[in-house]
Amino acid sequence: MASKKMRDEDSRPNTTKGRSEEDMLSERRRKVPDIPKGATVISPSKTDKKDNPQATHSRGKYVPCQPPTIREGEKVETIPVVWKVVVNDTQEGGVAHPGVRVESTYDAIYPPERKLSNPHWGYRTPIDPSGIIKNNPTIPFTKAPMPRYVLSDATIYGNMDGNIAKYVRNTNESLVAAIPFGAGNELYENDPRLLRTVETFLKSISRNEERSLTISPPAAEGKPPYRARFAKPFAMMIQGMSTGLKTALLEFQTFAFRYNETPYALFFVDPAALTVSWIICNFRGGLVTDDREGMSRALEAIVQRLLDLPMARGTANELLREEGIGRDAEERIHMAISSLSLTFINRRDTHGNHDPVWQLQGRPMTYDLTRHRKWLRVVRQTTYIIGGTARLETEKKMVACVWCKLETHASENCPFPDTRDWKGPPRGEGFHEPEPRDARQSPKAKEGKRGKKDKTKSKGSKGTAGDEGHETKSVDDH
Ligand SMILES: [Zn+2]
């Protein structure tokens, strides 16, 4: 390993003066072949660009054709294409998540409509495309930029009444789902006026009259688990609004306001137009630190393993071929790993101990959830060894925030209440985890709660939702 790195260092062009730590990491290159002396490197992808991190910004011009080849005399040899891991910290409100990601020229092969940047990162500055939102509504709301709101399919459809879920998935009507901050069985039970408040708010901000607005509370397929507070389903369904208002709600995503002295926040998504989330899985355990060197090593190990794994190659080849993207198995596995990233997420366990995770994300190769799950299974079920002796431990429990429902931070770090001029509710005190998925019997329910047996062994949530937390869809906001 060490000698390989040395070789990598040596084979680099002499452009390394005054490098920052980030550059050092970014230049960590893999699979650099021994190029025989006097050999000609034929590369349609301009290898000098790959060596220079700055040059990757002009990636648009790169026309991916085939992996670079070496010609030595009569012999032509294909070089495995170079990829590297670069530092990629992300910011969610006031919370910084240290991170690393793969940078690969193969990312450029995705057609333009699939070349979205990671939807889980960054901010959303509300704009009103239809001009329907009043400038000074009677109920003022927070207008500052907020973290993007990207939900999973399971979050929207989890434990939703099967018939309703079917209707919602298939309807072309103007239907919008609204998830209140801190949604769950308790919130809806404790605030019977919630629906009316939402209606009043929507009417107050719209220039249109919104006469035919109807709002349905969430209807559960199974009862919430014993003592649940944040049990699914979360979303109320709003129908009959003007197209302008629907567009504006989906564009703004988050509204925080006060009504009758009570703070509210609502997140709006289009349940019929969810795209597949980039979250793949989480890792926990002793290896998980916010040290970017360590994260780089882990991500390199993951990528290398997937590149070598026949199952991964086969699945990537199959999925991308069905999408008509890429030309051969080699190209497609490189595309599959080209957008992988690892993000450090701070978290505590029930005892208040530090229990952070690394979250692996990557661009979905298909928007078909069933097919996408094939890839998720391959990545999740694979064992990753770092440096020969350390094994990455998969975290089965999902990371999710009980307040906003995003899966990119723990409840205690929900970034929304830190938004400038936040008019919505604060984060609740204490330790909170998402309730067991859907209404299935959870290990907790088995363990110990005397009293009620869990009658809710999910028969019904089949067909309504992705069951596995991470197997997610998200709102595509591009
Ligand atoms: Zn949150």
C-alpha cells in the first residue's frame, strides 16, 4: 500500500507546490498503472485534466469515449481509469458535515438530465415562480434560505392506508403532501385544529381565492407502536389548490409561521413526483470519525471493493444498460461509483453517548425504485475492509430527524430552527429517535414493553411504502 502510494506520488506531474491538505487528498489517485518508459499514452479523456483538480471544473468539454489506452510498440493496453477521492464538506444550516467524495471523469457520461448535483446538499432560496404568494401576507412566514428538503419514499408512504397510497401514487391531480414539523401520531392527536390552521395559512398567503381547498389528515394502515410519539404516517394531503399555489409551495418547500401564538412549520412535497434518494447506507462503529484522511481511506476501500466485485459490476451494468446509459460493463461500474460520497453525521445513542455514522450517498442509476433497490442491496450487503484489518460496520438503524424527517441528520441537530428569522417551533428537548418503521413489530416492542402486545405486525404496509428506511425516494428540486 505504502509503496503504491509512493508510486502514485512519483507518477504525478510536478504541479504539487503549495498544496493544501485538501489538494493532497484530492490527488490521492488509484490504479495508476506502471507506464513503461517510452510508452505513448493515448487518452481521449486528457489525463492531464484528471491530474489537476482545478481542471475538473471544465469537465463539460470532456467527451467520454473509452478508457485511456497505452500503446507500446505493437501492444495496446487499456488502463483502468483514474478516479480519486476529494474532500467534500457539506453544510446543513449551522451544522457542518465533514465529508469526502469520489471524483471521476466517468461522472460526465451521465446524460445532462441525470447529471443533477446531490439533492441532499445545499440551500434553497425561496423564489415564487408564479407570483402567487403575497408580499405581505396576514400571516408572515420565514423567508430566509433553508436546507433543501428531500424526502424518502418510505417517509411519505410509510404506514399510509393502502388504498390512499395507491390513489396518491397514481393521481395526476393537483395534490400536495404537507408534513408538519415534528409530525407523527401524537402531533395530529394533540392538535385537532392543525388542518384548519394549514388551510387558513394557505389561503392567507395566496393571491388566488383557493376556494376548493381540501385537506385530509394522514390515515394509517396499522396502529402506531406502543408509546409511539412520532409514528407514521406523517403527511396530510392537500387537494384542489390552484396550480400557481402548488408550484409555489413545492418551490419554497418550507414554511415557518406563527398563528394564534403557536409556531408551525410545514414542509411541502409532491408525492407523485418523488425521485430516488441518493442515500445508500450508514456505517457506524469505532472507525467512524470526522477525520477526512480516515474517511478517504474508507471511501477508497468501498469504491475499490465495488469496482472489483462481480455482483456490483453485473448490477451496475444491468441497471444502466436498461436506462440506455454507458456502453459496457467497465464503463458502467465506473459510472456507478463516480458520485459516491461519505459524510460524517454526528449522533448520540439512547444513553447520550457519541455514536456518529458515515453516510454513503451516490447518484441513483435508475429512478425505478425496485431496480434501484438491487443496487442498494449489493452495496449494503458487501463487506468492506480498510487497510486489511478494519471492517466497516453497517448501521441498520436509519438516521432520521423526528422534527423535519430528513435522513441526513439526527434530531438534536435539526438545522431548520436555526434558520435566520425562524418563525416555526424549536427543536424539542431530550433524545428522540424515529419510531420503528411503519407499524411493524420492533425489537423494542418485543424486548420489553409489558402490556400491550404489538397488534400491528404490518400486514398492510406492503405495497404502500419502501420498508427499508434508506430505500428512499426524494423530491427532485432541480
Ligand atoms: Zn431535522
